Amino acid sequence: MNKCLIIAVVCICLAASCKKEAKPAPADEKTRDKVFYNLNQFCMGADLSYVNEVEDFGGVYKDSGAVKDPFVIFKNHGANLVRVRLWHDPQWQASVKGGRMYSDLNDVVKTIGRAKAAGMAVSLDLHYSDDWADPAKQEMPAAWKVVNWEVLKDSVYQYTLGVLNHLKSRNLTPEMIQIGNETNQGMLFPVGKVENNNWAPFGELIQSGVRAVRDFSATSSVKPQVILHVAKLTDADWFAGNLTTGGGVADFDVLGISHYYIWSTVKSMNEVKTLIGNLCTKYGKKVMIVETAYPWTAQSADNYNNIISGSEPFAGYPMSKEGQLKYLKDLTQSVIEGGGSGVMYWEPAWISSELKDRWGTGSSWENNTFFDFSGNALPGIDFMTHPYAF
């Protein structure tokens, strides 16, 4: 046989033997191996502030049909952090909830204890109010309304430091702490409200809270990271720019953002990635989505009108169990690709129960939770253990 022909035949045989086998199709979410992320790698968080009262009023949580502690359920499905809100003195709750009080310091101690016992870190959300705080409502605690400006700043400092010392004495120091909740226009209205583009008073109040955290950390083995919180991704640059320049606030660790598709002009996951990336680059801080949600159904489990009806889905993501999971996986991947450091889901355990508040009985959020109307865990909870590309 011709020598050149022999060589050609050998090369063909070698090429055929070296050909790689086709890769198997990726496993679906039910069969693939779960990935449990370290908090320092990426924060997978859940705000579980409602759990204690939901359980007190008959709510039951299940995983694969078995009744379980909801904190353990979240830990088993990849949560590495629990977020919890703290109101200063929410006396209004007593008349609504049969004399019981929630989201006060005693309730927060219980929630943090449950989170730590289940092996999760904690982010403490200080509202600096006796009631809900958001961009439009930042009502000063009743106990602080009679004080002057210098005393108010000291009250912020002493309150923040006192809460942390109280928790430290019980080995419950949070790993993160928010100085205010959705403070787009300031906090502690009216004196801390941003008026006529004057960010200085608000900035001084923030600095009082941050200073308390730093002074506390000087003698604590757990040194809480400071989060500043703004609602809406598209407002984050405006907020951070004004607070750091006009407000003089330079010392913080995390820019935390509420991102709810229904109240956002952001129309794609690529836009999420771009906005997160710009914030990381411009401010040199960690950037996290500290509140988000997506409905798994447009139906209701009670007569309490749902806040997000489910009638207007985000383009490409159906109102279904699978759609909720897909939305959260894609959102998280976009945050990661933008250089972000975490995603926290707001109240994924606020299921329907006999819980009553000022607006209804049950839940206005049950179609956004990670549990069906029988209390069983839904696929959406597994977004936290998806194998993301870093």
C-alpha cells in the first residue's frame, strides 16, 4: 500500500477515536445537584418577618407534604440569610391582633434566634418608625417627635447601638443591618425629608446610624455590614449620587435595592444586568436586590385583595409555578453578571392564615410566596440552589 495512503488512513482513525462524546442534556431542576452558596460568595436571602405571626394565627408550612419549621425549609432550599424588619414601638398592632405585638424587638429576637438556629445569617432592617416605612411614608417614632435636632441624631445613634448590644448579649448579632427602609426621599419625616434637593439633614441621620454600627463593631466579633436602601433600580444611581455628595455619606458597605417588576420601568433582564453593573463600577460598593417577588398564580386563597394581582406578568414569564422559578433564576443570573452580591426575596412565607391586619384577614401576598395554598413548598424556592455562572 502506498505510504502516503497508509498515513492518511491512520490519521483518520486517530481523529475518529479522539472524537468527544456528546454531552448529556442538563438535568432539570428536580434532578440536578443543588448548589449551596456561601454568604460571602452570593447572598441568597428571604425576608421572614411575618412567619411568627402567621404561625400564631394558624399558618402551617410543609415540604414534600411534611409539616416542617419554615426556617429549616428555607435553609434546606439554599437560603443563607434571613431578613427581618424592626419597628420602634408598634403599639398599633395590639388593637388589631388581640393584644399581640410583632416586628418589635421581642419578636425580632425570636426571628433571629430561629434563623441562627437553622444555620443562616441575618440582615436586620431598621425602619426607624413605629409603622411601615417606604418612599412616601417615613413617620418618626412617637417617642422622638418632641426632641430637637441634636437629640434626634443622638436618638438614632443610641437606638441603633442599643438594639445591636441587646442582640449581642443574646449571641444574635446580625451580619448585615439596614439604616432605614426604602429611604428614597429621606427618613424620620418631616425633619429628615429631602426638600428642595437638600440632602444634608438626611445624610446626617444616616451617618448617626452608621457611626453606631461602626462603634459597636469595634468590640464585636460579628461586624455587621451596613446597607442603605432605595426602592427601584432606576432610582438607585440618583439616590446614591445625591446621598454621597449632597448628603456626605461615604461610609456604607451595600447599596440595597427593592426591585418589583410591576412598579418598575425596567423591561429586560439585560437591563437589570447593565444597571447593576453601572452601580458597582460607579460607587465601588456591593450592590444587592434586597426586596423582590414574582407571582406563581393570579388566584387568591382568601378575600384579602392581593397587592400584585398577577394580571400583568413580566414579558416572557408566565404566572405559574415554573414561571416564578424561571423569573428568579434569570433575575439572579443577571445580578451576578452585573457584579451584584445578592438577591433577597420579600416575604416568601406570608401565606394565608387567620392573621388580621388593618386591611384584611389572610394575606395580600399569598400568590407571591414559595408555598401553594395548602402550605406546600413550590419550585420557586429552589432558585437559591440553581448552578449559576459566576
